[in-house]
Amino acid sequence: MSIVCNVRVLDAAMTGIQRYTHEILRRLPTVDQIRPSRPAVGVRGHAWEQLVLPFRLGGRLLWSPSNTGPVTVGRQVVTVHDLATFDIPSGFSRSFRATYAAILPLLLPRVAAIITVSHFTRDRLMDRFGLPGEKIHVTHLAVDHDRFFPRDTAAIEAFRTTHRLPRRFALFVGAMSGRKNVAGLLTAWQAALDRIDPEVELIVAGGSGPSRVLEGTRLERLPPRTRLIGHVADQDLPLLYGAASLFTYPSLYEGFGLPVLEAMACGTPVLTSTTTSLPEVAGTAAILIDPHDLDDIATGLVDFFAGRHDVATLRAAGLARAAQFDWNRTAAATQAILEAHV
């Protein structure tokens, strides 16, 4: 094999970066994979990457798909998903920020090429590190259309009954990090409640309990008609999206924003942010709000559930938008970039 992928990231829990790595490698079977002999995350993972990995390459081109790579290896393509540790440092531990601050300024000017997942992040890389634009290639993330597609009514209703979901609800799916703006969503939901039909609820998937979800808000308890359902298994996500009336994703910062596309691919209308990469992903197929303006989030929720948006139009536009993002095209573009530097 002339190309080898640094897959230490696959030892961590499934998030957008792990999904990206898995989906690309599934379509590039000739790319070899190399990982620590035992799971290595955090400091141990970075140590393996910097001190052990360079000696195991055997002259092959290295692809590092998860933001960092060994700084001594110039014959390398690195995928940088975002610069959140620099742009919103308060969302990360001091040690995590310090690691990225030490590695990226040394690594990025040395590598053969950089892949990133949005034009937004490409622009941030150029601004932050003074990198030439021709060195940075944009390959958007995508949707697995074999998994994320509109499910039939019977399947959705069975899922709704099993999980005791309401007939109408707004849904948030994501980590409880500050940049996802769950605090803003809950505060806006509280403000909007008396203007939204009493049967409508807010479902938050991914939270680990009320105290974690309420962190960063001024709320003492969850607003009425708010339900936390915790982690949702991957296989259940399409049905959860499909059961929702509206997918709400008022994130403050995204390198891409994969849940927006996944919801659209399931035929669910989307409300998301005007900031960072999200307009690039959503196009004109979503309701766009300013995530820093709680009144704007609340108005977006009220207007949707008051019927001021054409649901059929939003659904059709979302399906058409999601269809433009396909892992096969992303993998083919990735392969072309890698082979150009072998």
C-alpha cells in the first residue's frame, strides 16, 4: 500500500470525525490503516502519534483524518475539521487547547496538503496560519443515504409508541458543549412556550442529565414540556429525526454541521444558524436564525409551530439539499487528493 491512514481516532466514541473517517475508509479499501496496539486517547494518543507513528510508515504517504498528525512527517495529508480550539477556547480544557496550540502551527505549514470540510474552515485556516489557498482542499461531509432517508409512517409511529414520543416536537441532537448552544435553545424555548401549542414538546437527545443540560443557562430547572432522552443509538437516529416536527440546531460554531444534513435527508424541516459553516451546509433549505439572539430563536420556533412556514416546501427543499452531499463523491475527491501526493 502506498497510502496509510492514521486511525487512532477510531478508538474514541463515535462523533462526526469518527463517522467521517469510517465512511471514507469504507470506500477506499486500498488505503492501509495503522493504529496503536491498544486504545490510546488523550495525551497517550498524541504521544503515540508524535513518537511512534512516524517509525511505522515505511515510506508511505500518511493521511491523518482527525485534525492532528506527527509534526516530523512532511509527506502527509491532514484533515482539519475546524479551528474551534482557537476560535472558541472556553469550550475546551486547558491541556486540550495547549496541545492544539503547540501542534498545529508546526504541523500545517509542513504537510503536503490539507483537507477541510467547509469553505468556512478553509478561510479560517488561511487567516489563522497564513496558509496558501492552493494547499487547502474542501471536501464536504456527506450523508449515508442508505441509512438516512424518509421512513414510512408505520415505522415512525411504531418508534414513537415504543419511545413514548409526543405527536409534535422540536428535536435537538448533539453534544452538550457550550458551542452547540443548548443553553440558548432552552432559554428561547422557555420564552416561546406561551406562544406555542400546548401539545408541542422539546426533545433533547445527547444530554446526560438536567444539571449538565442546564449548564450555562440562568434557568433553575428544565422548562415545561422539555424532555431529555440521553444518548440515542446510531440505528435509531433516522427514526428519531423522522418522528420530529422540526430539527433545531442553533449552534454557535460548526466546522460543518452534519446533523443538519442527516435531518434533511430524513425529510425533517430544519431550523439552524446563520453563523460559521451552517449556511454553507443548509443553503436555502432551512429556517435560519441568529444563534446569538434568543428572541430570534424563539421567533423561529413560534413561527414554525404557528404554521407560518410551508412544511411540505421545507421538507422537499431539505431532501434536495441533502441529496447534493454524498459520501461516494467525498471519498472520490479525497482519493484524488491523496493520490496526487503519493
